[in-house]
Amino acid sequence: LGDRVGLSPTRRQIAKNLVESWTRIPQCVDFREVDAGRLIETRAALAAEAEGGPVATYVAFMVKFAAVALLSHPLFNATLDEDHQEIVIDKDVNIGVATATSDGILVPVLRNADQKSLTEIAPEGRSIADRARTRRLTPADMCGGTFTVNNIGALNPRGGAFPTPFINWPEVAILAFSRITYLVVAGGGVPAV
């Protein structure tokens, strides 16, 4: 046979949440490829302005993009209340940031992301991710999320262009993005990188 490794309390909770997500939330997946050229240029311009200081990660950009989009699409900024058979649309936009740790994926929450600028989201995102990786999250850091952002590209930088994440129960949606890479595409009828 093989070695047996007991599940830590964290991994048990992760497994329970994944089962809840898969069995209780209707799964619908949409894959999109987008041109990230302007995003890369914007991040490079911000890096030049920072003069060696910290620069917003792509996760911070995605958190901000999601927070703004949720204001126009509030049904995605919600949780499911099965007991009352209701979708509960949250007034706050609290974005969970899926974070890989040695004990599995944890999802600390960045509160009121819609009210924060990119320059506020970036350091707060770095802080909660660091606390997740060093096991310094509090229960309050992990609850109250209304939507999750997941950078799957960081976990698989050489492949996996179409991630299929689990929705973070009891939320109703998740945004996952993969790696940014160069592709040859048709532009004006000719191939271009």
C-alpha cells in the first residue's frame, strides 16, 4: 500500500468546503482569453513611478477589476442562503484572495475592496497573503467574503491555461485567471505576437 498522512484541521475544512461547493452550487464555467498588453504596460508604468518600491501585483489589479464589476453586477456579490431559499446580495464588496499555503488554499478577505484604490489594495493584499502563508490569520480574516479572486497561473506557470476553480461556498461566483503569456493571434488578417 502506501503511507497514510492524516488531514490537518485546515485540510479537513478545505475538503468540507470543496464538497459543499461542488454539491450545493450549480457550476457554470466560462473561459476567456484577453489581451493583457495594456495591463502589462500600466503595471510597468506604475513600477517606474514606484522607483524600486513595491508594485501592485496582477492579483491586486484583478481584485480592483472585480470590485468595480460587482457594483454593476450585484447578483455575483452574494451568498446563498439555502435555509430561506434566497440569494443574499451583500452591500459590501469583500473580495477573498485565494492564497496557496503549505496546508492548502486559504481565502483571506480584503474588505470593502470597491472603496479602495489600487494603491490601497496592493499592500493589504500582500499583507493578508503573507499572514495566510505564515499561519497568522485570525478567524475574522477568513469570513465575510462575497466574491473570490484566484490566481491559478501562479501555481502552474507553464501550463493550465484554462483553470476551473471551485466557488468558495457560500459565495455564488469566483474569478480565476491564469498566466500571462505571448500568443500568436490574427491582427488585421496577419499573425502577430
